[in-house]
Amino acid sequence: MSRALSKRLITVGIVVGLVACIPVGGWFCLTYQPSYYRDMVRSGGSRDQLEVRAKRFVAQSLQLRNDICNEPMWEAVFSDEEVNAWLAEDLVMHFADQLPPEVHDPRVLFDLDRVTLAFRLERGGVDSVITVVARPRIPEGNTVELTLEKIRAGILPVPADRVLDRITEIGQRHGVDVVWRKQEGYPVVQLRYTPNLNRDDVQLEDVEIRAGQIRLAGRSDRTKGAFQRPRLPSRKILQSTFPTRRNFQFVRPVPLESSSMLQRRTSPTS
């Protein structure tokens, strides 16, 4: 075999090997799970701890709504542990129909000035972890602006328009106006909630992201007459918040003695 033919065979073998490795490498890149996401899903605590944290999140949410309805200024602080416990417990048990069927195990991580959202996405036989890192701010009342610093499937970057089109669709369905633009090379999403164009009595004014916590603050102007009376929480929320009913034995009360019987008992014997 000539030296030239040997070189050609080696070159062909290298090319064939690279072509075969590209799909395998792409599959590994798509199915890669970040270590922090694995820790949040697998190490969320015992079942009892998850239930306690989830109930705390529900109680704080109800308190926030009560403050919005009754106080001129309001604020609330939630930890990512409480939010993730609610996502792992109540979302799966009571609100699973609110998630697309291909989305599983959503989790959030609060870091300094940044929010990380991660979830599993099963599509086309590939189970990938989608990661979105956003930096939020409030440019004006009831408007949240998210600078999307990272969007990945596994370790591969995802074009922003593929995610933003989905965000726009979901936002319009829930009465949220979604507008996005590019700023300094990053996509910036602006979400404005306008349930009624003539109503501005409730204003979200500040979102602060701390290490492991998110703080929401705003004001409520009850003098404008548009304030709604607080609604009772749904039965699903009540069931997840309060302990299960136990069986108690009912003891029939002993009837009081009549006055004639008392006189007969206390009168002296003849």
C-alpha cells in the first residue's frame, strides 16, 4: 500500500470519526444538568421539610394579598427554598395542569441582583435542562424589565427569540403586555401588567434580589374607589395550608339536675 493511499485512508477515518462524534457530543451537551440544579431537585430536604416550607410560602402569599388590600404600603420577602418547596409540592399536586406537559421540575435560584430559572424540557426524545439567568428591575409601576444574560439548553446557547416568542404568547394570555429589545448585546424583556386601563390603585414599585431571597414592595391607593374586596383562597390552597382533619370522640354532656332533685338531695332526713 502506497504512502499516499495510507494518508487518504487515515484522513477519511478521521473525518468519519468526527462526523460520528458530532451527534454524540451534541446529545451530551443538550442533556447536561448543572450541578446546582441537581442539588435543588435532589437535596430539597425531607418530605416534612418541604411541606413546612411550602405552607410558609402559601401563608406569606395570603398575607401579602391581605396587606395589598388593607395597607397603603406593603412588602414581602420570599426565600428560594420556600418557592422551590411550593414548586415541588403544591404545584405538582394541585396545579400541574398549569404547566406544559413537556416541562418538569421547575426551580428558581436567587442570587445577588439575579434570578435563575431552570427546568427540565422533554422534547423529541431529548431530556434537557433549560436555564435562564435574568437581571430584573422596575422602570415604572407594575412594569418588570428583565435583562436575559443567559439562555441555555444543557450547555448550548439558545437563540433568545425562541424563548421570547413563548413568553409573549403566555403573557398575552394572562393580560401581560410583553415588549422586548436588545441593549448592550442582551435581550431585554419588558412585562407590564394592565388588568384595567383605568385602574392604577395597586403599584409594584420595587423588586430586590438578595442571596437566597426576593423582596417585593409597592403601594395601594384605596382612595380611588377601584379597590376590590379580598377573595377567599381556593379550596386547594386551604387544603395545602391547614392540617388534615382528625377524628375526635364526641362526649355527650351530662344534663343538669332539676331544682326539685337538688332540694330533695340537700334537705335533711326526717
